[in-house]
Amino acid sequence: MATVLDVLSWGLLVTGGFFCIVGGVGLLRMPDFFTRMHAAGIVETMGAGAILLGLLLQAGLTLVAAKLLMIGLLLFLTSPASTHALAKAALVRGVQPLLASREDPSPKP
């Protein structure tokens, strides 16, 4: 049973590391602010989530596992709120998505 947990946790750690690397490359390669935010969201949800799950399996039922769960809860509650705040601030500031049309799509009364 311990071997299965080790293989599963290492698989999650490697998967999380892969998503972190892909997200980091995406931050460098994406053309505009909004697509870069998407790449950062991949790192936070898939990368950090898989790494935390892998570490959680390695920790077992200990105080370390409780701390890892609290870190995961903090990440998954604050990430959407901070991403939304960044996107809204960028739109208020006048940053337009690269592929967006230049005209206002909302209907005029």
C-alpha cells in the first residue's frame, strides 16, 4: 500500500511541476495581459493543487496534512478573487484584450 501511495504522490508532484513549468512559459510567451492572467491561473489551480495533493499523500494523517489543507484552501479562495480584481482594474484602466474589437459591443439606448 505504501508503494501505491508513493507512486501516486510522485505522479501528482511531477504533474504539478509540469503545469508550473507550462504556466511559467505561458507567462513569457502570451501576447497580452489577459492571456497571461490565464496562464497564471493554470499555475495556481492545476500546478499548486497537484503539488499540494502529492505532498498531502506523502504527509499522511498528521499536523502537516492539516497545514497543507489550509494552504490549499487559502489558494483556492483567494485566487479567483485576486484574478477578478486584476482583470477589472485592467479594464477600468483601459487595457483592452489583444483580439477584442475596438468598438463598444454594448447596445446604445
